[in-house]
Amino acid sequence: MPYKRKDSRFWWVDLTDASGKRVRRSTGTTDRKEAEGLEAKWKLETFKQQQWDEQPSRTFDEVMLPYLNETMHRRRQGEHRVRTIAKPLFRAFTGANLNELRMTDIRSYIRERRSIGRAASTINKEIGLLSAAINYARREWGWDIPNPVAGCRQKEPEGRLRWITREEAERLIRAASRNSRAPHLVDFIRLALHTGCRRGELLHLEWHRVDLDSKLVFFEPEHTKTGKRRYVPLNKEASQAIVDRMRFRNEHCANSPWVFCDKKGNRITDLKHSFTSACQHAGIKDYLIHDMRHTCAAWLVSAGVPLAEVRDLLGHSTIKMTERYAHLAPENVRAAVAKLDAPVSRFCHVPRLRVVEGGTK
């Protein structure tokens, strides 16, 4: 019989698949009668598989809806963001039989998305979501359906790399401090520039994850994009931004759990308008909130901090992402090339020069 779970608003069922494996899955519906109907349907399909090896057809909706419902609470992206990624997939594939879906269908979808100007990165997120749903159904529910997405990923251009100088940053901070309607903005900018944290990491930062005595903020796996625990040290400027936020909270909303909150204690969720306004007043063009993360990395690399340490601070999943900033440390390459000037052999011996008539060799 269908049952409810504390972490889901949908009815769930407990089944045994054709291989004898126990499977618990969401029905994707809040209607108990619909859930009972789906449970009966799946049990009948399992019986047919066991008795006659009859493989049932699976529709896109039958896979994607339960997949989203079962995994949404484990995803690091917000629910709205995931639904946005899934929306064009539903428009294109609702009702489609996944058993008959081919790579040509996926490539046709890609061409259509490119024709209306969608970026390769956006398309990859969309088809990646479809691929993840199919693989989940194969792995968790034992469904024998093909995955036509394999090999369709689009090549993405090199990522954006925009950063500002220290002098520009000071202008930006001064402009933000004059915005009385967004008193949180100046502290957000200071903290972002001096920690390299992502926008979402800072806006979701809670006071119990701030340790001013040790000058650290920490993020558990569910707080980070990569799903890995990370500790971020606070320098003098970042620590002062935290202190100023604490003073604001104590004055207006002492019980708020959020570092970035309004006077009522509600979490700040949007900075785009106030940040854009500060950039305009500071005379800084083509600069986004995420570019402050690039700026922090650029400052660190330019100061001679090893790329591996920058990677750990920013929480990059691989060193390859951090290597985008390598060109900002030309002295390292210059020192390496300078070693070629010394007449050293492959065995690290300086060759002796022998005198010959008319010169040396």
C-alpha cells in the first residue's frame, strides 16, 4: 500500500522488481488513489517481466517526475533552478517512449535549442539532467531502458574570467556603502572579495557556522556546489565584515540565524539590482557578482599563492579550473625559463669549455 515519508509530499510505494530486489520509490502524486493505481500498474509489469520476460515501455514523464521528486532534497541546486532546467525537456519529450528514444532525437533537440540561441553549457545541463534520470531509473528501479544521451555532450567555450584591481574594488566598496536601502551589500562585497565564496554560499551562511575566534567559516557538503566540506579562513577585512554583520543583527534582529538578513531577520535572497547599481556608481563595467570570486583568485595568484592552495580555498573540484588563473603569475614561468640560460647538461653538469684556435668550444 502507498505510504508517506516525512521528507516528501508525495505518496511512495514499496515494491519488489523482476530481479527480486526491493525498491522504494515515489509515485510523484499527492493523490492516494492515483498512487494506488500506479502501484498496481508497476506490480503487473513486474509480473509480466518475471513470467514472460515482457519489457514494459517507459515514458519520459514516468521517469523524470519520480526522479525529480526522489532526488530534489539531495540536490545542491535550488528546486527552482532544477525545474527551470527540466522545463524545456518536458516541452520536447512529454509522452515520449524512452525505449524508442534514439541519439538522433537528442541531437535534434540540441539543434533546436541552439537555433534559439541557447548556450552549450545550458544545453549540457538539460541533457545531463535527462541522462541522470535515465541512469537513476536503471540503477535504482531496475528498468531496462537505453540512455541515448551518451556522446551528445556539447563542447563548451572557455569560461568567463573577469576581475578588478584593488583600486576598483575600493571604489566599489565605497559605492556600496552609500546604498542605505541595501546595508548588507557592502559587507557581502568585502566578504566575497576576501574569501572567494560563491554567492549562494554566503547568502545561505548561518551564524553557527562562523567562528570568529578561529577566524573561520565552514561549509558542510550540502552547502557547497561540489558537495565537499570546506573551511574558509577570514583575513582582517573579511573578519571586519562579519563583525559589522553581527552588529547589524544585534541591533535589529538578534534571533536571526542568517549572516545576511534584513532588519526583520529574513534571509537576503537577491543582490542583483543593488550590486549593478554600485558598479555603475563606481564606474565599473561588465562586472557580475560571480566575478568577485574570480577577483579573489586573481589577487591570490598574482601575490604568488600556489594554485593548489587557491583551489582548496575556492573549493574547485579539480586543479584544471584553477589553472585558468595561472597566467597571472608570470614570474613563476619567467623563473623557469631563466634556467635555460645556464649552460647545464641533462645530467646537471656545467660543460667545460676547451680552448681551440680562434676561440672556445
